[in-house]
Amino acid sequence: MTAVIDFQGVTKRHGPLTRLDALDLTVNQGEVLALLGHNGAGKTTTMHLILGLISPSAGRVTVLGGAPDGVHAATLRRRLGYLPENVSFYDQLSGREVLDYLARLKRGNRRQVDELLERVGLGDAAQRRVKTYSKGMRQRLGLAQALLGEPQLLLLDEPTTGLDPAATRDFYDTVKALRERGCTVLLSSHVLPGVEPYIDRALILGGGRRLALGSLDTLRHEARLPLTIRARGRLVGQDWRHGWEDPRIEARPLNGHELTLSVPAEAKLAVLRRLADSPGVEDIDLQPPTLEHLYTHFSARHAAGERGDAP
Ligand SMILES: Nc1ncnc2c1ncn2[C@@H]1O[C@H](COP(=O)(O)OP(=O)(O)OP(=O)(O)O)[C@@H](O)[C@H]1O
């Protein structure tokens, strides 16, 4: 596998403040990595280091085989696409004029402009001034400019902020198509619902430090969070709160028709057996911890450690 991004012990300090602390990270070609963290966690700092806008105080950053702040920076930047967190454009220009202008600056192919506007769903609005665009349309234009020149690496900072659920889904579908072409994508986000099917791994940052890194399965394994089991049916007549072998199991019956259980992974089969053997149970749903649960878990553990009240 080819490493597109490689961080070896990367630290970025600013006076007394450590914005990023000894980060090790390798991202391979065609991978989609979600960069997650609270405000100030170090997500934008990581992206700025990849773009070569800032240099590390210690450690080594390699992007597409070179140092992004070194002599190859200009060539390298043409192979990167970047959607900043607060993207803004010349409001008096139309979407097409904005993109045409940026294509010239990036020395990209201007014939790409119309195709990109179509790809992000702005074909019909291409002639309208940007000042008449909604937040979602501006974000799409931002994505189109990041895609100028067929970049091999895309950095998308909070790309779905302000987008409605349909626009968010469209956006992620575009990311999926790019990934299928072999493009590597890094997207930072606070907004997690909906992102899971589109990412290969997540990096959770806290206070500039790496709190967790891995696929959803790896993070679930590491966090060992309970899973949720839901049963539906005619559930009256049994004391569901008690009688479980494992004391960690929490059962919450609701109006005689629904039962929600919080179950440690090791007790899953025993719970499923009891439910399946209960005549009133008509349906069972199994929900492993979501990325949002995992994010909350790792961030809370970090916050507790910082306060000194970690278990
Ligand atoms: N130009 C700068 N000068 C000094 N400190 C900075 C600068 N930019 C960011 N920081 C600090 O570095 C730390 C990491 O910030 P960063 O912007 O990377 O976080 P983030 O995870 O992107 O947060 P957000 O979600 O708020 O965008 C924060 O403590 C922030 O205050």
C-alpha cells in the first residue's frame, strides 16, 4: 500500500501551547479518514501541516512522498484539494465565474469547470451570483473548487456544517465516488451522524493528542462499550429487570411492548437466547455502539484524565 500521508512524532507548538502532540499517523491511498475532535482538538492544525501552511516544531510530515513545506511545496499543492472550514467567495460573481477564476489560479483545466458544477449539483445555478446561494450551495461550490485539477488528496474541514440531511448524503456520495477513483480523503467533523458508511477509519483527537485511531470495528473492540438490544412483542408477565446472569445488563421495559437492554459484548448470546426462548418476543434488534458513542467515550475518557478523575 502507498502511504499518501505520513506523520512521525509530529508536534506543533505555539509559544507555551501545544497544538499537536507527537502524532503518528499513516494514511494510505484511497482511504477515507475521519478526523474527529472537540473544538481546539487539533484537526485544523493537522490539515494545515499536511498543506504545508505551517511547519512542525518536531517530527516529520511527508505528503505524497515529499515534505509539504519544502522545495516541492508548489508542485505538491497542485495534487491537493482543500475545502476550508469557513469557505467564502466573491459574492458578486456567478458560481461559474468563481470556479473559472480559481481554475486559472490553480492552472487547472478550465473545461473542467462546467463538469464540476454538474458533479456537485450546481449545473442549474452556475449563472447565478454566489450572493444568492444558500449555505448548502456555497458548500457545494467549495467542494467543486477543491476538486479542480483532479487532486489525489482531498482535505475537507467540517464539510457538512450547515447542510441539511439530503445535502449531507449527496455530499458523502461524492466522497464515495472520489474514493472509488483512488482519491484519498481526510474529512474533519463534529457532525457524525451519517458519516459511518463512508469512512475507512477514524482518528479521534483531544487536546492535540491521538486518543484513538482505527476502523469502526477496531474502535468498538478497544472501547468495549455495551451494545443495545431491543425486543418488541407482548412483553407483559415477565420481570425483565431481573434474572439476568450478568449484573452489568440493564433492562428498561417500556409499556409492555418494548424492551431496551444495555448488554456487554460477552453477554450478548445469553441475552439473545433468553429473548428468543420467551414466547411473547416477536422481534429483536441489535445495535452495536455508533461512531458517535465511540467518539463520546474516548473524548470523555480523555477529559476525565485531564481532570485527574479517570477510573
Ligand atoms: N494560529 C494560531 N495561533 C495560536 N494558536 C492556535 C492557532 N490556531 C489554532 N491554535 C490553537 O491550537 C489548538 C488546536 O486548534 P485547531 O484549530 O487545530 O483545533 P480544531 O480541532 O480544528 O478546532 P475547531 O473544531 O474549533 O476548528 C487550539 O488550542 C487553538 O486555540
